[in-house]
Amino acid sequence: MNADGRLEPEGITGKAFKKVRHGYRVSEVDQFLARVAEDLMRLREHLRRGTVPIEPLLTPEEVEQKTFNGTWRGYAMQSVDEFLDEVVAELRRAHRALAEEEQWRSAPRAPLQPPLHSAMRSLPAPEPVARPLTARDVASKVFAREPHGYRVEEVDQFLGVVAIELARVGGDPTTSPRLTAQDISAKRFTLGPRGYVMHEVDDFLARLAAQLAERESGWRTTG
């Protein structure tokens, strides 16, 4: 917890609970808290960048409804439940902030009316149309690293699977894809030291998902 009283992802994954004769199964609690920490980090990253999540992220309601199996020498149930109450409050704050940011961005505003010549000068140069990603592009993709990011081996392994699939379908629009846009959008990676920068991986996967979605649309039309 930081000076503002907010939970930090590291404080969630590193949370220690007392073990009792009969409590919650340790592995289940630890795995769930790891997912909570990852999704909280993603929520804050989206808020910082002003982007809307396309991947499914934990909601406060899902945490409230979470149950764990009981076992011998498990985590003290009351301690875990009380900590999850804090997690629910933190997730609620993050989701609310993201919703407010999105509402602010989408609110109608009066257009600015600068002089035409100055408006023309301020227009950005048109961006080149991105060509479709090839199997080689995906297999050779390199991301920057950060102190705590997506595990390198997991990302590389998944992109290897994607590259194989792109190579398989090639340029044949009649070939039914085995990997869908939804598969890519829903993909999750665990966090680790010296991992890939999360937003770089997320942006690349979003581009891949959009490319596959376009292909799937064409395949359904021709099919």
C-alpha cells in the first residue's frame, strides 16, 4: 500500500497470510492474487495511456464472488476475506477512474475554429497504411524490456504459435483459421522480472487481433 492508501500490484502478490489448521488452499489464493495484481497493473496502464481495454479484466464483482477450497494448513479465511475487501475497493476505484476518463474523452465539445491557414499547418502528416503482418514479422518481433513485465518465454512461445498459423493460412482466403482474433484478445501472460514492456506487447497483439478479425470476416462472407 502506498502513501495514498492505494494497493500496489507488488503488495498484492507479496501479501502474506497466517496459516491455520483449516483454511483456504494456499495455491488457489496465491494464483488468484497474481491475476488480481496483473489486471490492476493493466487497468492503471490503460488509464495512464488513455486507452480502452480490449482484454477481459477482473471486476470488483468477480472478486466478491470468488471462492476457494478449504484444506489442512491453509490461509486463515478471515484474513484473506478482509484483504479481498481491500482488493474490491481498489479495483472499483480503478474501473471507475477508467470509466470517467472514457466518458470525458467521448463528451461532445464545441469545435475550435483557428484560421484556416494555421489549421492546415497543424494537420499531422497522413500515416502510412500498415501492411498485414506476416509470419516472419511475428516470429522476429522484438520488444523492449522493463523491470517487471510479461514473461519473455511465454510471449515468445505464443507468438511462435501465431507465426505458424499465419504461415499455414498464407494468402489463401478459403483456409479456415484455427487461431481466432478472440484467442489473441483473450491471451494472458504472467509477470516476471526483466519482462517485455506490457503496452508494446498489448499493442502488437491488438494489431494481430484486428488483422485476424478482418480475415475471419472475409472468410465468413466467402464461406
